[in-house]
Amino acid sequence: MARPVDRRQAVTPGPRTGIWGVGANALGEYHSRALARGVSLALYLVVRAILQPIFHVYFRMRRTGMEHVPKSGPVIFASNHRSFLDPFVIGTLTRRPVYYVAKKELFAHPVAGWLLNRLGAFPIDRGAGDQQAMETARLILERGDCVVIFPEGTRTRPGPLGQPRRGVGRLALQTGAPVVPVAVFGTEAVRRGWRIRPRKVTLRCGRALSFPRVENPSLAAAAAVTDRIWPCVVLQWDWLGGKMPERAQLPMPVARQPIHAAS
């Protein structure tokens, strides 16, 4: 059961240093707003009312396995990442608003940052082990909301799926939130330059995975949980017809090991 979290709780902004046109202080404010005020529900409903019919008609979106998505409580959607559209189509898997990490460069323009933040996005510094982003995700889950995580860490296209990072495993252990493995197929073919083409998009959800809650998981435990989550995403991807790695490149099964807190 998730612990109640005060929505006014905020992540302390970092020092004011410019990064890709947006200061660290501004990035911290996006995190603080995601925690203190959350999604702008009116804006979210308007955008969803516009986008979802487009997804169904223009992209012929099909969703399977939605019965595996919990209707209440915290949920981690662990998905592959192929396109800028992925967070938005994954958001249609539940009636509730979803939160998701987005690369900090998308927040460089104030208008784009304002819009994304009110639709549930908060920035992450990719490849830097962003503790602030992970702490924001943890607090959002602990108050009972949904968070989309892309374990690959960045968009991977074309070809087979990339290798996961252990952040999703650590988040699952710290919060005890169920993890729904999701595969998104077809979004990588939607955009060519500035053209948005009518390509079929399919999503498939697997059974939710549950893990014991660990207050301070070790790196080994986080990696072990990630190694249990990611094959379930790959399984959904394979079912949808996604390209798989050569047989020689497939990872060997990981033996189940007990999960303990770091000493």
C-alpha cells in the first residue's frame, strides 16, 4: 500500500546554471509543480479529447491487454521508446492522468515547457543518473498516481529494442508499485521530417508485476528487478511483430535471487 504523500512536497531546485537554454533552477520548478499541483486536469481532458480520436482514426490505434492495468493506486508503465508520440498513446491505456519523464531539452522553450509540465511531464537529464527526476517519480507514485518510464533511457530506432537501465527496477522496489510492461509498435514510422503520416499504431500490455518494497535497494537488487521487467516488455514487442535481436545476442535467463536492502 502506498504511503500518503503531501502534494505540496517539492524537490529543491538546483543552482541557476544554463543547460541547453534552460537553467537548472527552472528545471527544479517543473519538478516542484509536478509535485505540488500535478496535471492541469482541464487542459489534460481537452488535449485528450482532441488526440484520442486522432489516434483511433488517423493512426488506427489498437490496444490489447488493458485489463492488466490497475484502475486505482500507483502504477509504473514500463515501455519501449520509439517516438515522441509514445507518452501520449500510452496515456490512453488508463482513464487517469499519467506522468512521464521527458528529456530536459524539450523544456528549453518556455511555452513548450509550460504545456508539457501541465500535461504531466517533468524533465530528466539523460545519461547523468538524474536523482531529482527519480525522486519526483517516486513521490508521484507514493501519492497513488501513474508514471511512464522508458527503461532504455532514450528513443531507440530502428531495429531491436535497446538495453534497459536499472532505474525502473529501483523505482519499483522503492515504491512497491505494480509494473505494467508495455510495448508500443508503429510510432517510429509516423514522423518523417515535419510530416505526420497515417501509420498503424499498436500497444500491448502484459500482466502487472509486483515486487517487495525495499526502502534502500542495492544496485544489484535494482538491476535484478530490471532484468525481470524488461523481458516482459520484449515479450509484448515480439508478440506485436517487432524485430528481435539475433539469437546469439539474446540475454541468458537471470536466476532469481532474494532482494535485500543495501547494508
